[in-house]
Amino acid sequence: MAEFYANCIVTNGVVTSIVNGHKLCFGANELGELFGVPSEGFDLYVREDNSVLSAEQLLELAQRLSQTPNLIVPRFVKKGEMTPLYRLLFWFIINNIVFGSQGRNVADPMDIFYTNLLDQREQINLPAIMISHVARITNTFKDHDMGYGFLLTFVFEHLGIPLQKQVGLQVNDEIGRSTLVGCGLKVTKGGSVASEQGSQNTLCPCFWCDFHL
């Protein structure tokens, strides 16, 4: 993975690099087809393009997510301030959209914006955001984890690039009882969940599909 990032160049949304002597090149469309996810929808990596968030919009989102309608200055939002639904959406963002963010308990402007997109059921272009994130890791002097290891390994294997060390992909039911309870939801028999306020909803298999991810 170190060799990929050392040789990586991202130009106009297209990634080129060299791994074990093999040149590779891919864009969002290729990743979308390979991963089986949409390569359309919101595609800006907000940390690199803050123009999508006006001060007024960020304040409104911070007020809503923090449940603080009298907030007058935009700020980060603590996970504990959110409603159970927003906690769950925030968890999904930091574990499945912005890799390398796991374990954080505070939502920055990018987290807040993406959480709102999920809440509004707006489609997110994960492949394009992934490429923008790779570009940020490549083009900064700050220390960053070499993200997307298992996804990039999947790309290398698909392109027939021999690897000495692979990053394995583990598939499990991440959104299980412990995750729901950790977000403040109570799971009852029959697959229903109740928030801390007591309202109930039944989780069906299409629950996450509604977010078009």
C-alpha cells in the first residue's frame, strides 16, 4: 500500500500509480462498477471544497444535529448531543464513507454535511469521494493513515497485480443490536427499534438501501 501512495497521482478525478511494476489507472466510474455502488450523486470531498457549506447552512445543520435551536455560531457537534437517528447516521458516515475516522465522537462540518445528506436520502457518490480522499492523503505533508487498504487491495486483485501482502476484507453484519443500542435505540423482539423517546420503527432489509449507498 505504501508503494501505491508513494507513486499515486490524482488528476481530474483519475488515479494513476505503479504497484509492483504494474501501472494502474482508474476513475469513479470504474470503481463504481467494481464495487457495485453508484458513481453518481453528491461527489465533493467537503474538507477540500468548503464552498458547498455556507455559514448559514452550517449553523442550521449544527442547530438541528445538536438539538440547540438557539445556537448562534456554527460549531462541531458531539455525538452525545444528537438524536438516536443522527447518531446512527453519523456512525455510518465515519465507518463507511470517510474511512479512517472510526472512533470519533465529534462531528466536524464534513460529517455534519454528509449526515444531513443521508437524513435527506440524497445519493452519495462514494467512489468519487474515495478518490478525493486518496488525493488528499497523497498531496499533503501531514501524517495520514494509508486509507482504503482493503478496497484498494480489491482493485489490485481485479487488475491482476500480484501482491506480497494483502489486506483482507471481513464482511459482517455491522448494523447489529450492539450498534443500535450504542446509538440510543432499544431493540425489541420482531426487529423493531425504539428511540430513547419511545417511538418505534420496524427495520426491514431495504432500510439502508433507501440511502442509495
